[in-house]
Amino acid sequence: MTETMTPATQGGRDQDFLAPAARLRGAGIGGLEELTDIQRSERLARMREGTMGSIHSWELVTAVDGPGTRMTVFLNGCPLRCLYCHNPDTFLMKDGEPVEADELLRRMKRYRNVFRASGGGITLSGGEVLMQPAFAARLLAGAKAMGIHTCIDTSGYLGRNATDEMLDNVDLVLLDVKSGDEETYKKVTGRELAPTIAFGDRLAAKGIEIWARFVLVPGLTDSPENVENVARIIERWGSVVSRVEVLPFHQMGTDKWDALKLEYKLRDTRPPEPELVESTRAIFRSHGFTVH
Ligand code: SF4
């Protein structure tokens, strides 16, 4: 695919939590080596050691996925099944493309000046980046060695997969807090909330900057009680939280769910009204956060 830059003045896209389908600029795996002839067992061994990973795509974006202009890489594989997921094609690792870590690092190196000039860097997203911890660790270490700002975008559910050594190479974590109580979290994601809280606690103890993110879905995550509980969770992480992002639900992933023949339960859910977005942001603001 062609590779183009998102103009710095334009911002990235209209909805931060969207990933591949909505990311038309610079999307794809163009220019990356496709390793279709490597034996499966060898490939698995290389994925275990992290010299190879499974990715959906990568792109250059500005003003999303962290500060400045960033190269965002979408890794395949996710243990959650969020009802509003816009990337169901990243659910499974086997559906991604095998890519050499070194090839991605060479590409990052080419954009070093862009990152430096814009205050940007790289962001590893997904899917769930911590499904492929060895691969992610190698990319993060390689980027840091080149002086590039690093970020991971994660639900935190697999936080235990992140070694301290890996986290030493992470400058910023975009941490999704998908709901504030166990019951709603389970309804939204199919999994438990506790690992996310534990991961945030760990980041806070290590002093790693967090941008906390919350997807606002009418009728699912929008009750003031739920939002208040999310705010309380984020509050425990203290000053490492430099911003909170409230991301309005949007119906842009529907086609993917249909194409994959998966049941999309939010088909009739409307995006939140501006007033609801604002009142939700106000709850976070009342806790002293800088809210976007
Ligand atoms: S964490 Fe949720 S929204 Fe993100 S890729 Fe996984 S299922 Fe989709």
C-alpha cells in the first residue's frame, strides 16, 4: 500500500480508539517483508524470541496515539472481546502478517527526524500489544536505543506479560479503563477488571506516564456511577496520569464484524450526544484531571 503522511496540522482521525478500518492514511504493511515461506515451527520459535511478530498494519498519524507524529503499529491478537471493538480483525494472532522486528525498526529509524521535529515517536497498539511481549519488548528497546519516544496502547489485562525491563523502555502508556466495576467491565469486554487496575498500580509505582482512556457507549458504559468509578480507579494512580481521554462510541466497525460473520451487539446503539460527552468529561474534570 502507499505510504503517506498525515499532515501535522490536520490531526489524526475523528475517533481515537478506532484502529485499522478508519485509518486510511499510510495504513497497511506496504514495504514490509512478508515471510510466507518460513516453516510454521520456525516462525513460532521466532515469535517466541520476539524477532518476528504478527501485525495487522502500521501507519503514521498525528495528534492521536500519543504526542506528535507517530508510527503506530497494530499487533494482532487480543484476549478481550469488547462489544464496541472496531478491530475485530485483530482478535486472532494467526490473522496477522508475519513481520521481522528488524524490518520495523529500520522503518522507525527512517522517521527519526519526523518524530524528533514533532515531539512524536512510536506507539504499539492492537489488538493487544502484550499478547506478543517478546516482540514488543524488542521493538521498544530498539526504538529507545535510537532515542525515539515510545508508547504502548493497552487494556492492561495482560500487564503481567510486561517485564520490568520492557517497561524501562516505555515512556507513555495509553491505558484503557473500559469500565469502573467488575460487572460492567465483564459485560463490555468478557474479562475481568482487576488486572488493569494492578497494571496501572505498577505503572504508577514505576513513575511511567499514563494517558487513561475511556470509551463512552450510551446504555453500556455511560452511567454516572460507572464513570465515577472509572475516575476513582484512575485517581489512585496519582500524578503519573497526565490526561484522561473520553472517546465517544461510533459505528464505524460494523462492516468488519459482518465480514467476519461475528455477532455485533451494538448495531442499534447510537453515538453519545455532545451533552453526554461533555457531562462525562465534567466528571473526570471534577477529579482534577486534564480531560480530552
Ligand atoms: S481491547 Fe477491546 S477494543 Fe481493543 S482490540 Fe481488544 S477487543 Fe478490540
